[in-house]
Amino acid sequence: MGTATNPSFKIILGSSSMARRQILAEMGYKFAIMTADIDEKSIRKDKPEELVTALAEAKADAIISRIQSTSQLGEDTDTTLLITADTVVVYEGTIREKPSSKEEARQFIKGYSGGHAAVVGSVLVTNLKTGVRKGGWDRAEVYFHDIPEEVIDSLVDDGIMHNVAGGLMLEHPLTLPFVDTVVGTADSVMGLSKSLTEKLIQEVL
């Protein structure tokens, strides 16, 4: 893990998430970014673990078909790994994705105040050269102190919460002081479990 380069393989991160970029960079990897343009709402599963896994797979399929239509992978001798991921928040048994409105974002955040939520995240690593694909999921629990009304207002007005699952952004400077405990790892909550990602990278190589 000590080296900052990955000379034996290339990585494509199939995500526009700043948090995932940051985590992968912290792991010491250099990578390119491609985003999957899929309709996430068209994929429905009852269990959060199944939903995030299906979404990570759909993202991978979309990116792979885009790569194949623009270039022939066969010509490239380097091994390229595609990493896709998805995260949902589970609150009182209900799966929460990105809030669809300010009102929904407010309702989400109010619910966390003095309460707790689980974050379920999937990681899928596809070796584009061999076609080998390995995935897994991880779960973390987040417990909150009471969040004051004015902080909730600021978070909703900030607008950044609309781009994250469940309107929950742990690392946001306004949210952070109200996090009581995290059972699991912070990187899981932020959308990419380092240990799971590292394990899957090794498995597909």
C-alpha cells in the first residue's frame, strides 16, 4: 500500500462523487473518472444490499458499453480496473436515496436529529481485460445528537445534501459536530469502503 502509483494496472472510477474520489486518492491510487448515465430510479430492489449491488452493476455495464463503443479494449495491453459503487441510507427500515426536493431533504435531516441511520454501500470492481468482476457491500451505523433547527435550515439551503444518499453527508462541516458515534468506518459512510475496495482489487487482478 505504500506506493502512490499502480504501475501494473489502470483504474477508472465510475463515479462523480467527490467523496469517493477523495477516498480512492487517499488509498494511493491514480485514476481516471467516467460517470454512468443511468436512471437509478428504474432499478428497484426491496433489500438495501441488493439495491446498491444492482446499481453498482448497472453503472459498470453502462460505462463498459460506452468504452466499447468508443475504443477497442483488446488493443490496450494494460489491465484496467473499473470501480463502481452505490450507497443508500436506511432509516427506520426505509431505503433513502438522494432527496428529490428541499422539503424532502429537510424531512430526512430532521429525522436524523437525536436518531440514527444505517448506511449500506456496495463496491464492484471489474477487470476490463479479463472480464472478472467481484463485488461486495458494507454497512455502517451513524448515531446523531440533536441537530438544531437553524443548522437544518443551513444544510437544506446549502443544496449539497440533494446530491447525496439520504441527504446525509457525514463529512459536511455543519453535520460533523452532531455526529455522536459511527459504528463501522467513516469511509463506508462516505461511499467507498477502503478495506472492501482493496480486497476486491486484489481478487480481480
